[in-house]
Amino acid sequence: MNQEQDYWTNRYKEHQTGWDIGYASTPIKEYVDQLTNKSIRILIPGAGNAYEAEYLWKQGFTNVHILDISEVPLKQFKLRNPDFPDAQLHHCDFFEHEGQYDLILEQTFFCSMLPTHTNRSSYAKHMAQLLKIRGKLVGLWFDIPLDTSTEKRPFGGNKNLYLNYLTPYFKTITFEPCYNSIAPRKGNELFEIFQNKK
């Protein structure tokens, strides 16, 4: 975990966080607003400052779990939300995390890791393992050309590339260009809802 942990921790410490918009993104917020069962178990991996988790928590969702490989944003989240349970903050590598969730919300977490075949295959497999039967993976991925320079995270991809990794484990419910992206990302995001096949 050390190399990835150091990379992201340094990005936060140096304020190199161009992906951080400072609030819950509109597409995820509007999806959350449609949810009625506030006791479902939700995971947000690669959560960063976790504005979506903060929004969920303030809307009364009690079983929200936040995961990040860097402790820096988790501490920042806790300062903003002192009543959030420590047991639901997970400082660890996503691939080492264990649990069972009804819903996993992700905002370009898939696009944040080095885009090797091994990483992306492992992502899809582990997501399926973390989700309950018919659990859902919901969120946003970048629809931009894939650039493998490690200095240009997050990485991109396209619908067909992503589906190659997800199809073995997930049924596609929705996977289309995002119609309600924030202005700086308009035309560059895909919104996905995948359901665990198991």
C-alpha cells in the first residue's frame, strides 16, 4: 500500500486536488435523493474528502462507510463531521477491504488507479465481492482518452473499455453519457448503474 498511499497523501498535502469540487456532485446527489431506505449499507471507496458521504449522513443515512488509502482526507472529513462513527471510516487499500454492501457509490475511483489490465480486472472482481446479491455499483467515470502518464491522474477510458472489465460480474442497468454533470465536466462523464450478477 505504501507507494499508492504516499502518492495520494502527497497530493493532499500539496493541495494538488483538482478533482475535488468541494461539494457532492450533482449526478450522485440526485441519485441519492431517489433512495428511500436510509438503513442500507453504503460504501464510498477512494472517497477523498467524501462530500457525497457527508450529504448522505446529513440526509439521515446511518450506514455509510468511507474508504481511502490516505488518512489525510479522512481526518478532514471527521473534522467537518465529528459525530460520524469512527468505525465507518476505513483507512486502507480498497483491495484489502472486506465487507458486504447494498450499494457502492464511486466518483471516478476506477479512473484514479494505474490503468493496467491487472488493476482494472481486480477492481471489477473485488467490487462484485463487496456487493451483496443484486447490490449496485453506481457512480461516475471519465469518458476521455486514456493517457497512461502517471502524472495525469485521474485516467480515462470509454464505455466499451469499461464494459470489458465489468460485464463478467455485473448486469448493466444504466451506462450512458451523464446529462447532469457539473459544468467543467460536461461531456466528459459517464453515469453508471451496475447490478451484481451473483
